[in-house]
Amino acid sequence: MIARTLACLLLSASLFDTAQARDYRYSDAHLHYVDFFQETEGMPALLKAMDEAGVEQSMISGIPVAKKWHEDEPKRPRYYAGDDADAYWYSATDLYVAAALEKLPAEQRRRFHPFLTGFNPVDKNAVSHIERMLELYPGLWQGIGEVFTRHDDLTALTSGDTPRANNEAMTRIYHLAAERDLPVLLHSNITSKRERNPLYLAEIEEPLRNHPHTRFIWAHAGSSMEIHRHQERMDFLLPVLNRLLEDYPNLYVDLSWSVLEPYLLDEQGVPRQDWVELVVRFPERFMLGSDVVGRFGSIGEQMHAFDPFLDALPEAVAERVSRKNFIELLPKRTK
Ligand SMILES: [Zn+2]
């Protein structure tokens, strides 16, 4: 008995050592410089949070919509879901990101990888707007997104038609993205809040199939916190991901928060073996993101929350997921 306890202690100590030995450095593949009101804590707060969290490099984008404080609302909403007022497409968001980066000294600026997001994805002219922005800031933009398509309640609150990842406006954008070597971070929920099947899968699968030269990052692997609130863990998510990753080498997956729990980790915070196996099977295709919006104090907490899952991966794979994969996905000219 004593021997067994001792063996257990030694085993857990050695596991502890292994975990301790890994001092992760991260690339944040999903970060919003502003919130849904286009407000931000600012660059000094962001840099401080990144330094404290061990985030070396970060994707940075605005938020493509602005939540309206409606004339009839006595109190200013605190989040896009705060009341029934709509959110509208807001292009100035990219200018805030560009201006913040331009003020930085070169060595700090190099840590950021700005993505263009301020366009309406149901407007077939959106591609022309993107081209103008690329011309206006030569060499600045390194990707497109986060594009909001199916996004549970936000979809219903956004002015105009519902954006789909497989519509004509986005098709034009995917062509441009391939031509300019820009990855596209796409938010496209795999289903609605109540349907327990991959209702909207075709909307992401069609562009994956039709645009083999465009690199797609699927935000949250198509999951969302709002879907989890209404239904159990989607048992079809893992098999769907397995198939898509096999069929489409242009697909990359952002594992940020609504994937971490309940998919990567179980209720006790223990890594799920089937997800560990999925990531090991496709070691170059997964990345981490904080998905913070305008406030940065939680970046460390968000990124370190992945550590138990990273610890369950072989060290080289963990290093890829935590840091390398996102950087390798960026346009060749930036490397
Ligand atoms: Zn986001």
C-alpha cells in the first residue's frame, strides 16, 4: 500500500515535472482590438497583457459591426446582446487598428498581424473595399477577418440580410484572398442554437472545396457558447472536423474558448483523449486564440487555460499549436 502510494506520488511528481518543464510561448490567432462599441483599452494595456501572458505574437483585428445605442433605449447596452437594438457594418474599425499599429516602434509592431474585417459580407462590392484598403496601407494587412457569418444571436441582430460563408460576396473575397496570399478567419457556426445536427455545415464546406488555394481558419471550429447553452456537447463535431481536415488541406482550426470547454477538456478539466488524437493526427492545423474584445486583462487566463490540453500533446505538437502554426499560416512575404 505504502509502495503504491509512493509510486503514485512519484508518478504524479514526474507528470508535474514534465508539465513544469514546458514553458509555453503563444501566438494569439484571434484577438479584437476593439469591442462591439468600437472602444478599446488601448495598445499599452494590450502589450502589457501579452507580455504577462507569454504571448509573443498576435493576430489583431477590429470588430466588423457596431452595436447601436437605440434612440428608444434609456440605458446604454453593455454588450451586443444587451437589448434588441441592431448592430451595423462598420468599416472605420480597420482604421483604428491601423492607427494603433502605426504609432508603435518597429520591434513592437512586428508582434502584430493585422487582419481586415470592416466590410459587409452580404455586399458583392465588399471585395472592392478590401482592395482599396490593401492599397491604402501597402504591406500592412496580413489576413482577412474575423468575418462574421452565422453567429447565433448576432446574426439576428445585424442589420440587413443574414451573411452566409458561401454567398457570392464572400466568393469574390476568397478569390482575392488566394491571389494576395491572405488567410481568412471565418466565424461560421456549424448549426443553430436548437438543431442537434450540422445544419449549416455546407456553408463552410462549399468554400473549402471551391477555393483550394485560400487558407481558411474556422473560428471556434464552428462552435459557440450560445449553442452550448441550448444543447449538449455536439457529438457530431469531432467526426465532422476529422473528415474536413482530411478532405481539405486548406482548413485550419481556431480552438478558442467555446472549443476548450466542453470539447478539449472534460468537466474535471482533463483533456479528452479523442481530441488529443485529432490534434496529433493533424499537428499543423490547429491554433489558439484569446478572442478578447477591446479589453485585454484576461489574455493570460485565456491562453494558460489551454495548458492542460497542450501538456497532453507531444511537446513538438504542443509547440506547433501554441505558437508556430498561426505564424506559418501568414503570407509568405511577412516571414
Ligand atoms: Zn472573435
